[in-house]
Amino acid sequence: MTDRRPVSRRDVLGGIAVAGALTARSAQARPAKGQDVVVVGAGVFGAWTALVLQHRGAKVLLLDAWGAAHSRASSGGETRLIRTEYGGDPLYTRWAWDSLAEWKALSARHESPLFHETGALYIYPKNDAKIDRSIALQRSMGIPVEKMAPDDLARRWPQMSFAGVGVGLLQPTMGALMARRAVQTLVADFVKAGGTFRQLSVEPPQAGGSKLTTIVATSRERLNADRFVFACGPWLAKLFPNVIGARIVPIRKDVFFFSPEAGDGRFAPPHMPAWVDAGDPDLHYGFPDIEARGFKIALDGPGEAVDPDTDDRRVGDRALADACAYLRRRFPALAERPLAEQRVCQYENTDDRNFLIDRHPAWADTWVVGGGSGHGFKHGLAVARYVADLMAGTGKIETRFALASHKAWQAASGRATGRA
């Protein structure tokens, strides 16, 4: 999308570090009119949106209260799966495939890899027509995909147990995105190309007319723009309690990294793909030992509803016991291996797991973008293009993303589900 000149890791971190100084100088020279667009939230949706709008000629200010892909953001952490297995859903399949090309291009432009082509393996308890429709759709788009019988799976990956598996679906060109590093790289590229990034928290927007025109920082600084995009993940509901409210529910997932035995490369690329156990009640998924961080395992089933500002990010013993029990079933050689690392992954789920992307119902100059629901990271570039097209008046509205298509919700016992 932009300059192909290689950028070093030092350049990337330096771009983030000096962003505040760059924006402080540019703010002094900024005319009273302000920016063309202010994007609030420097997660994957906000960072890609700022970059796409900038490439289309807009003067963009990108804000985040804690910094790009910070530790409490849904876009933080080590890895995110990119795959095009969506049960035959054409939109999500196409968006993931289109985004993958840009993720690979971004990774190729930089010194530290942002994408690892591990392959992605889905395993199902039985074959059905939906799987075949998904395969046909992907092949029609030119996406490499291989359907595998249980015996073929066992021969290919003997380190994994396929008991109870009826069919596997391998996507060899898919893999792992290095989440935090990727978002920070996007923001650094945005700054290097002339964009403005500031670490700044904003108050819930207030306006009495048909446009917002101004937002106010918690420092009381006023920021003017022609248009606003709020891509604040789990904080959207706090900034827009009456418009978003419980249409987005933040939930937490406990994530674990286990240490393979010294010298055992069976659980690292290229000997092990990323994987999703689609027949498991809790939808366990994981990644091979990427960049020597350990073998990652998590579940994408029920999660506890949390407040992103106050949630204590300690991982519970019950979640660890559940992960170990799953390892004993599918990866017995890792079941007794020591835990290398643990962390909390945060989702912001909608009622039906579709994104929430729409114009604010009262303000014609304001858009809300969120509801990643645990599967949104991979689609960052496609979401940004969709938002930019809608803002330009050239895009087609996707009904399932509209505010009116989502209801306020809360799962029983404060637990909610997601998907990888």
C-alpha cells in the first residue's frame, strides 16, 4: 500500500516513541479547523482505518488513552489467528483473504516478521455439507485448502491425537499474526507517512446538533475535525452508553503457553500448524511454539464479562486445569510440561458475533467501529476499507453490522461466547 523501503525494529519502536513529540509540534501549527478526521482508538481497527484514510488523502489524528496495542487492549498480546474458514460465509472469507495479502505485505516491509505462515488446521467431529460448501467457496476465490481424512491427519501430525475427529481442513497459507507488534508497526508507519498520533484520553462525546464537530480530552483540550471514528473496542460502550451500551460486552479469556521438552521441535513451525478444535464444546484453539514463546492454548467458548478498566488480569487455577485436561486428550506429550507463560485475552462481543460498524444515529460526522468478537483482528485492513468507503459515500451497507441489527444483551451468569 505504501513505500516498500525496509524499516528496522528500531525504526518501528522509535516511531512510536517519538509520536508524542511529533504531534506536540504539529498541534502548535494546526489551524483552528483541526484535522480532517480524528480516529479514537489505536487498536487494529483504528490503526488500519487511520492509515487507509491517510492514504486516501485525509489529514488524520489518531488517539489512544494508553498507547498502540497496550496491555489492556483487545489488540494486545502475542498472536492472532488469520484463517479463511468461516463455514461458507462469503463476506468474512473474502475479507480475511484480502486482509491477508496486506498483512503479508506489511510483514515483508519490516525487519521483524509480523506474520508467520504456520498453516491453519480446523478439525471437525464429522463431515457435513457446510464444510464442503466452505471448501468450494474458498477454492472459488483461489484460496488453497485441503480436506483431510483422520488417517491422513494422524500420519501428518503424529504428535497430536485425533480421537473423535471425522475430518480436517488445512489452510496452508494461513497462520499467526504478531498482534501487538503488528499494530505498533501500523501506527509507526502512519506517523512516518505524516500522520499524527497522540496518547490522549477523551470524554464521552456530547453535542446538541446534527454533528459532533468537537471532542474534549480528559485534560480539557478541545479537538476539532470534520469527521470522527471511534474504534475503542471494549470502551465504546463507556463512551456511548446510550447508543452502544450492552450491545458490546467485554469478556476475558485465559491463555497459556507451555514449554516443550528441550530439543523437541515437533510443536514448532513447520512441524505444527495453528489449529482450531471445532468439535470441542469449548472450541479450544492454539498455536505452535512461535518465536520460542511456548505452545499456546486457549478456549474460545464461554468467557466472563468484565470491566476493561478494573479487571484484574491474573489467570485462574481452574482455567489452567481445564487447559491441562485438554492437552492430555489432544497433545499428550505436552500435558505434564511446565507452564511458560499465562495471560488474559480480551474480547468485546456483540450478540451475534458480527461486527458493529455504523454512523452515529444523531451525528452525521461520527462513526462507531467495534465488536471484534474475538475474530476481528485478522480483518483489520478490510474493516478499514469498508469504513473509509462508507465515510466517502461510496460503500455498500452491510446490514448485519448496523446498530439496528444488534440488541443489548447479557448471557446468563455473566458469561458470553465468542469465536476464534
